[in-house]
Amino acid sequence: MRLAFNEDQATFATVLAQMLSDDTEAGFRTVDGWGRFDYGHALDARLEEAGFFDAAREDDLGAVAAAAMVHEVAKAPVVIECAATALLRPFLGQELPRPLAVRVDDAPGAIRFLPQARSLLSITDAGIRWAQIEGRGAPVESLYAYPMGMLDDAPDWQPLDVDPNAVRTLWQVALAAELGGALAGGLASVLEHVRERAQFGRPLGSFQGIQHRLAEDAVWIEGAQLLTLRAADSRDPADAALALGHLQSHATRIGYDLHQFMGAMGLTLEHPLHRWTYRARALRAEMGGAPQALLDYADARWDKR
Amino acid sequence: MDFAWSAENDAFRTKVCDFLDSELPADWQSIARHGPGSREQTEFSLTFCPKLADAGLLVPHWPEKWGGADRPTWEHFILGEEMWAAGEPRGGQYMNVNWIGPVLMRYGSEEQQARYLPPMASGRAIWCQGFSEPGAGSDLAALRTRALRDGDDYVINGQKIWTSYAGMAETCFLLARTGEGREGIAVFLVPMDTPGIEVRAIPSLIGHGDIHEVFFTDVRVPTSCRLGQEGEGWNIISYALSNERVGIPRYEMSSRELDAMVAELKARESFGNAIVRSKAAEAAMACESARMLVYRVVDERARGEPPGTAANLARVAVVEADHKVTDFGMDFLPDCFSGDGHPAFQAHHERAIVTGIAAGAAEIQLNLVARRHLNLPKGA
Ligand SMILES: Cc1cc2nc3c(=O)[nH]c(=O)nc-3n(C[C@H](O)[C@H](O)[C@H](O)COP(=O)(O)OP(=O)(O)OC[C@H]3O[C@@H](n4cnc5c(N)ncnc54)[C@H](O)[C@@H]3O)c2cc1C
């Protein structure tokens, strides 16, 4: 049992943090036409060039470093496709072109990252398939702070020879890492706000009614982050469902708190809060949301009868 | 990062479990049912802890000089998990092992160490902790019990409350005032048979004889009973708390009781219901989240890092876990909380309702998380 990064993971995290602290590539800027998301092309290219998306393939970094990276990247106001590339692609036995969009159980409707995606991965109990879709995902308007797209016609599916359950587990870990990061990014932004903004002659963050809710949010987010890293390490179905279910269950209350304490400012497109909270809203419903993750966990831990 | 136990850790856990299997009597649950502070459990600890000591499992993390084996932090923690999950057969002696002993090693005089540490290490010492008072609960520094210097003695007057184990304790780790403010607090090691001490049990929801009022009327003790210097009391309890930072590994018992509740529901063919399963999963998630947050604190300590705020987050999570499990039981197995059918569920309930109050209320932990961990400004 050792909950600190090993030397390679620590170096990886430090270099990643440096890249993410570059405001020109990862920071907040408004988007023409008041778009709700800002795809971080420069950050994406930098991570790709430096080989960061392949962390899970390296013995000394592994899926733990990949999950930690997904979490950290999701804390940035810009959005990039990271989760599927970092946590699924290394385990698919084939080098799929990225960015990667993912559809689970043939869920209807728009798919995250489809407009950018060069590959679409389909996860169902029947098997794992992929299709090269270069440029065929038509962008759609959406409430969520992701590029969302619809397929215009049926893609040319190719089967992948991997265990669907293993891929499903990895995708739960990836979603947990991204959701945890989005909530942590939103929390950091709100903390900064309530430390500075004064009403009734004192900073908002000095009111105990606000302190306790944000403290509880921090406990859930940090607990879930550890559960996510544990799931990345074990790749055990119960651990993965647990991490995702924990975050999906608490995301509603955390998202509510974050918007409440930002006041009207949080409703503007001039402030980045929505970049995190509207990603979290999309992620908390993925794979059936908390109700499904909870049942997955119960089944994995206790089986039904 | 490595989330798996080492082979050595596993072997140690097996050793502890084997010991518990062979040494806990068949009627142990009916003893444990009375609660860790009860007369029944305290009496039991006086035969059980010496056996633990003989097996090298009472104070393995203590230095050899004091009967330990300098074993690593994680082993001490594994021991705590298994003991608590079994219903804490060490009773109040867990306090000696976790913090009273280590505090005496650091601050005690040679005479105090020689007098008190060997009985602790052999499993034959019952202590109580005299901190809280009617006017000083969360705000402990408001305590009023006073120790007045009179020649080579101190004369103590005042009242303590909620004192666990006081009914059978031989010695009280007492906080009393020798001056004003935080700097005016000192620690005294007071034999409970000193004239002028009166103990009254408080009837409670958590078992009879668990918590007490302790009255001190003109209690005369020699200055050699003082631990450290006058005014050093606050530092001493800060050190004690840092040794006891994560408190009791409560999620371990909660998690195992939850498994037992699920087994009972399965036996009744009620676990196929999706609502029941998802509520069980929610409770389990709270336990596992608490577990990871607690492990983070233990890991920091094992790596020799100074105490930080991780312990405050862990304690908040532990409260949620304990409550979620007992509430799950009461919601879906309400009949198990009457009669004698399920003493372990009832015992867990009594431990769970204490979690957010004893040893620093959950809300105090949230204050600390907000201010020290999230760097939010202090309130008005
Ligand atoms: C089973 C049990 C065993 C115990 N054993 C011992 C023992 O052996 N020795 C000993 O010395 N003490 C013992 N205690 C006492 C324990 O330490 C106190 O109960 C605890 O410190 C809280 O104090 P209080 O009960 O006076 O609550 P109070 O301080 O009156 O507070 C009541 C509630 O108010 C809220 N609150 C208080 N202050 C704040 C604040 N600043 N911000 C927000 N909310 C706040 C919290 O919700 C708190 O629970 C025991 C308690 C229990 C329940």
C-alpha cells in the first residue's frame, strides 16, 4: 500500500502540471459566437507530441498515471479528448486514430467529441467495434460544454478482439477520472471566487453555510479521486463502478453548490464555471448514470441472489 | 502508487484474524453488544489484552524498550481495523496503545514512564480521558476544572462529563487549568481512587455504563502527577491528537456489517429488489471512500510526512459511512433492531450514532477542512 506517486509518475505529473498552467493553451477565453466549449487544439497537439497519451503503456506510469492525467486535464477550462485515448486506446490491441469518440450500448443522440473524432468506438455486451469516421460527425448545438455531434449514416464497423467487460470497466474509470476532474476544476474556481467576493462586509467564503457545503464537496471529490486511481490500478469491475457511481451520485449536489455560490456570475458565458459544470452534467448521465453504476457495483460485490 | 497489500501485510492480518478466531469466545457478540465502554467489555479486555500482549499483538508498533517491536505504521493500522471490525475486544485499552502510551513516552518523566508504560504494554491498564466538561465540549479550551498549586501538591476542583471508561479506570488523563487561556492548561495523571473523586454513570442510547460524569472535589495529588510543564497541556493534546489523527477505523466494521445485512436480505430473498441493491451500494461507496481517505492519512504518516488536513477530510467521510450503513439496516431490516436476533447490527448502530460527535463533531471537522484545506477565510 503506497498512495504516493512513484518517481516516474511524479515527474509525469509535474511536467503535465507545467503544460496545464500555460494559460494561452489551457486557460479560459471566450469563444466566437458565445460557444459553450473551447477545444484546446494547442494543448492536444502538445500532449500528443510529448507522448502523454501513451502513459498507460509504460510499466512505470501505467493506467494510474493515465487516469491522473485525465483528471488533471479535465480541470482545465479548455476541453480536449483525452479520456478515451489515454485509458481505452492502449488496451484495444490496435492503434486507432484519435481523437476517439465513444458510444456505449447504442445510446441514442449526440455523441461527445464526434465532430473532432477520427474514430468511433462502440461498446456493447455483444462486442467492441470501431469505425473510422474522419469528419463525418455533424456538429449539433447542445447544452453541454463539449463538442457534440450526430452520425449522418451508419459507419463501417470493424470488430476488435477485446473483452467487452474489460473495456467497459476501463471506460468507467476514464469517465470517473474526467468527471472528478471537471468537478475539481469547478470547485477550485468557486473557491477563488468566495475568497475574494465580499458581501455583508466580509468574504462569502467566511460564511459557515458556504464553508460546510464546499468542505463536504471537497471530501466527496477527493475520496472519489482516490477510488478512481485505485480502480485504474486494479481494473476491477467493482472498483470501477464504485468510483464512477460515487462521483455520479454526488455530482448533482456538487454542481448545484458550485452554481449557487458563484451567483449570477456563474450564469454568464464570460465566466468559465459552465465549462466544468456542463461537462459534469453530461458525464453524470453517461453509461446509465448513478443508478446503473450503483447496480453494477452491487452486482459485482454481492451478486443478485 | 500501489493499492494492494504486501504479502507481509497480508500475513500480519491473517495472524491477527487467527488470533481473534481462537481467542474470542463463542458468546463474544453478547459481550460486545454492551459497547466498548461497558463494564462487560472492560472486564473482558483485562483477560484478552494480556493474551494479545503475549502474542506480540498489543503494542507491536511501540519501541522495543517499552515492550513493542518497532513494527511499521501500516501494521498498527491493520491491527486497528481487525480489532474494531471484531467489536473492539481491547475495550478502552485501545487508547493506551494508540495515544496515551506514545504521549507518555514523549512527555512523561522517567518515573511516570516506569510506572505506567509496562502495565499498558502487558494489557492490564484501564485509563479514562478527562477532557470534556459541561461548558467545554467542542470548545475544549473553555474548560474550567482547576488545579491549584499548594506546596508540593495540586488541589483539583471541577467536573468532567461524557467520560468513557471512568467507571473502571485506574487512572485519568486529566486536563485542568493552572492559569488562564490555552497557555493555562496542564495535564495530570490522576489515580481514580484519590479521595474526592466521584463517578456517576449517565444512562444513554449507547449502552449502560459507557459514559460518565466525574466530579473532583478538593482532590489532592502530588506535583509528580503533572505530565510535562504547567501550560504545556494544549501542546500535549495536540500531539496526542496527531497520534490519533484518523481515530478509529470505523469504516471496516461498517463495511463488514453491511455485508452481513446483505447476507440477511439475501436469505430473505429481498436482495433482488433494485432499490435495496442500490441503497446497499450507496452505503458501500461511502465506506470505501472513507477507507481511501483514511489510508491517505496512514500513508502520509508511514512516509514520515507531518500531519496535515487529510485527517479532517477522512473523519467527515467516516461519519457519513457509519450513518449510511446503520440507516440502510434500519430501513430494510427494521426487525433486526428489536430483540436479541442481531446483536452485531444493534452494536454497530450504537457505535455509528457516536461517530459524528465524540472526539470532535463532524461540523468542527468541516470548519477545519474549510479553513485549513480550502483556505477559506475565518468567520466573523
Ligand atoms: C460516546 C461518547 C464518548 C465520549 N467520551 C469522551 C471521553 O472519554 N472523554 C472526554 O473528554 N469526552 C468524551 N466525549 C465528549 C466529546 O468529546 C464531546 O461530545 C464533543 O467534543 C462535542 O462536545 P459536546 O457534546 O459538548 O457538543 P457541543 O460542543 O455542545 O456541540 C453540539 C453540536 O453543535 C455543533 N457545533 C458546535 N460547535 C460548532 C462550531 N464551531 N461550528 C459548527 N457547529 C458547531 C456540532 O454539530 C456539535 O455536535 C464523548 C462523547 C460521546 C458521544
